[in-house]
Amino acid sequence: MTALRRLGNALLAPAIAIVFAVVITALVILLIGENPSTALQVLVDFGDTPAQQTQAIVVILNRAIPLFLAGLAVSVAFRMGLFNIGVEGQYRMATVLAAGAGAAVSLPAPLHVVFIIVVAMLVGALWAGIVAVLKVTRGVSEVISSIMLNFIALGTASWLLTGPLRGSPEGAAIITTEDLPASGQIPGLNRVFDWIGLAQPRGELYGFLVVALLAGIVIAVLLKRTRFGFDLRATGLSPSAATASGVDARRMVIKAMLISGAVAGLIGLPDLMGKTHHFGTEFTAGLGFLGIAVALLGRNSPIGIALAALLFAFLDRAAVPLQFADIPASVVTIIQGTIVLAVVIANEIARQLTRRRAEGGAGQASPAAPEDPPAGPAGQPGSRIDTRQEAGA
């Protein structure tokens, strides 16, 4: 019963947010003179032929991979009580430098892929590390510093693309880096459709899906099953209590931001290594900001973030079909924005309801509680056990 109640509490806020977003969007569609049922039909229409249906699945999965990684990067900082708005700049810097480094070296296929991934993670971690160092040494808010570093990253990436790392000829309409060699590309996963008996899609399912799944598993284990994860969550809940129990809160800030930045460095690699094979002026932007919404909707849980990424990718896929049905593609943006707003409100409502239930249960149990705390270090405020109980609450 406790597990079911915990699951219900976790799903309450996202469910309220999605229902609220659907109602608001339906009202907006009615106001512009269109039929909401038509928009719903477009959203769920995956095509008439098996090939079209599998292609729609591929589009959703390919879009969900970077969104999942973006949400994962944001969630690591959230667990520490940090607001990493700099994911946008971190992945842009990581992608352009990984593209340049990957095109400049010649390595065997497996090593070349690993090299590009490591470069991207290192660049993302270093860019996020600037935010952490400013916070722990000068007390600079990570919100302000990460926003400013986003602008610096965008300008630096543009300079690198048009200068040292430029691979396209002069006068080209689209400026790009050099293409990655075949050894630095990750092959698609379309053979999976043959294994499960589905029609082959037109496009390729990104092979980076495997890397994203491994990243999600590693982060989930790190945060939930290790001492580091406990210290991270405990410091996020109460830095003073964690410091009193022997955890270096300043060092945890740096570690959390480095991990968040390393994961952010992976965001641009699915497109880079699976589709475009270069970084250019038309490279996908805005994934870092969408990652904040995905992390909020997924309640900072890797599984929840995966489901939220699939939802956002499902909505993104419908933008073009909606235009063919004479419904503005901005409807998708309205749905996503309403979800973000609703999930913040719903999270606060769910938090207050949970707190009231906990206070009611504590009030009923208080008469049976001992008058004096147990003697010894275990009963002292701020001890490791007290911190563990606070983090578990």
C-alpha cells in the first residue's frame, strides 16, 4: 500500500499538468475557430501504412533521445538544489568542439566513437565547472552565471564554427565543420524493426539510443544506490545538516555541476554522430531549455524523464501535420508551455498535500513517542542518522 501511495504521489502532479494543458489547448483551438477533435486526430495519426507508422515511431524516439539527456543533466543539478540553466551553452560548446576534434583525428571505429563522446563530456563538464567554482568561491548564483555563460558559449561556438573549425567552403549558405569520418559515426538501429517484425522506416533510428539508456541507468544507480547519491540528496535537502554530518557541501556542489555538465555534453551527439555528422548553423537549438521542462515533468526521476521526453517528442512530431490540417504549429508550443506552468503549480499542490498528511500522521503518533531522545551520538541533531532520516523524508 505504501508503494502504491508513493507511486500515486509521483504521478499526481504530471497527470494534473497534462490534463490542464489539454483543456487550455482545446480552449485556444476553439478561440482560433478550429476543431479540437481535429487536432487530436492529427496528434494520434501515425500514418496509414506500416512503413509510415514505424517512421513516426523513429521520429519520436530520435527526438526524445536528446530531450532525455537534457532532462537528465538538469535533474542531477536539481537533486543538489541547483538550477543549471546553462545546459544550452554546455551542449553547444561540447558539440562544436567534439565535432572539430572528431574530424581532426583518425582512429579505429570503436575508439573514435569513444574519443568523441569523452571530448564532449569533458567540455560540458568544464563549462559547467565554471558555474560551480564561481558559486563556491564567490557566492555567485548559479542561475545568473549559467545564463551569462550561455551567451558566451553561443558566441564562442559561432566564432569556432566560422573560424578555426570551419569545414564548409567560402560563400556556402550553411556553415559547418568538417564531416566526421565513418569511424566516428554510430550506425542506426533499424535492424531492430526486422527482429520484431515491423516494416522498415525511411529514416534511421539513432544508435545513440543505447548510449542514452546506459547514461540513464548510470545516473539512476549513482543517485539511488551509492553513498555519493545519498550525500548529494542530503546536501540538497539540508546543506547545514549534511555539513554537520561530515559532508563537504562545497565539494558536492562542484561534483554535482561537473556530472550535470558531462551529461549535458552528450545532448548534441545523437544528431552529430547519427544524422548530420557535422556541427553547423542549422544545428538543433533550445534543447537545454526544454530539458528543464522535461526534468520538471519527470519529477527528476530517470524513468519519469524518459516518459516526459517521449511526450514532448510526440508533440514535436505533430507540428508539421498540424499545419497541413490548417491548425497553427504553435499549438504544440502552447501545450508544452502550459505543461511547464501546470507542473510547477501541481508539484506545489502535491507537496503541500503530502506535507499535511505527514504532519497529521506525526501529530497522531506524537503521544506515543518517548519524551527524551535516545542517548548517544545517534540521537544528536545533525548526526549522520538524522541526516539520513531527513533525506528519506
